[in-house]
Amino acid sequence: MSMPRKGNRLITVDGRAYRSARLDNWLNLPGTPVTPLIVEQSVRAALADGWEPNRGDGVFRLTLKD
């Protein structure tokens, strides 16, 4: 299943495009915004940890630390 284009942004990492969900904070809850740089760093970390995006086997869990 692919992600819809609306509400997502395209992030390019090493020449390959990835879609990142862009959630609206309409409840104005406190939190850290997920910037394109954070998404890029997360993709790189997941790839280094063995994520294979073409496998399509569901969610790859990645825990980010401060």
C-alpha cells in the first residue's frame, strides 16, 4: 500500500525519494516538530540498522533519542 500524496512531503536521501507523513497539530499539543532534517537522519539510521524499504513488510520501528 502506498501513502497518499496529500498531507505528505517528499524527502530525498542519497538520491532516493521517501514520503514522510506531515501531521497537523490542530489540537496545539506540545511536542517537537519533525523537520525534513530529522526525517533524513531517521532514514539514514534505519538503513544502517537493516531497514529495506522495498521489502514492504510493514513498519520499521526506530527509537530516536535526544
